[in-house]
Amino acid sequence: MTQLRHKKDSGFVALITAIILTAILLIVTITLNQTSFFTRGILLDSEYKERSAALAEACFDIARLKIANDSTYPGGELAIPIGSGFCDVISVSSNIIRTRATSSESVTNLEIEVGPPPDLPIVSWEEI
């Protein structure tokens, strides 16, 4: 009788062990999937920020070229097409050029101080 009871208990212990191990593996798998999902989102946000920064810099180059050609260029141009994106030259006042670009939800606002024409060297560069 004791031997039969021992066989019943060992099956129960094996079943509970299998259930606990399955639960642990399931929790580990879910955690790893969530981590990779959030990492992918962070990398995508980083990519959008790089694109918006590149667009804002391109707008600065456009404004700098226009100032070199016409020293009275006031800025204020919106939606300048660059590749598949758009950027804005917000303003050009004295020797400060302000540009803005958006890529998805990332926005880059630049304020760049330049030296005197004709070279317009960059004096300071700041993202605001």
C-alpha cells in the first residue's frame, strides 16, 4: 500500500514541477519580448531625431546660401522641400539664423549665429 501511494505522489510532484518551470519560462519570454519591443521604439525615435536634425541643418545651408546671394534675405520661408521632407527657415535677423524641421514626431529647432558676409562662418550652433 505504501508503494502505491509513493507512486501517486511522485507523479504529482513531477506535474507541479513542470507547471512551475513552464510559468518561469513564459515569464522570461514575455519579458524579453517586451524589452526588444521597447528597444525598437527607442531606435525608431532616434532615427526620426537624426532625420529632423539633418533637415534643419539643410535649411540652415539654404538660408546661408540665400544670405550670401542677397544680404537682405529675411527668412520666413515655410515648408522648403528637401528630399522627402520639409523644413522651415523661421527667421534671419542680423547674424542669427533660426530653422526648424520635423520628422514624424521629432522636432529640431536650430539657432545658428554666423559671421559677416561673404563667408558667413559659423560662430555658434545651438539646438533650442
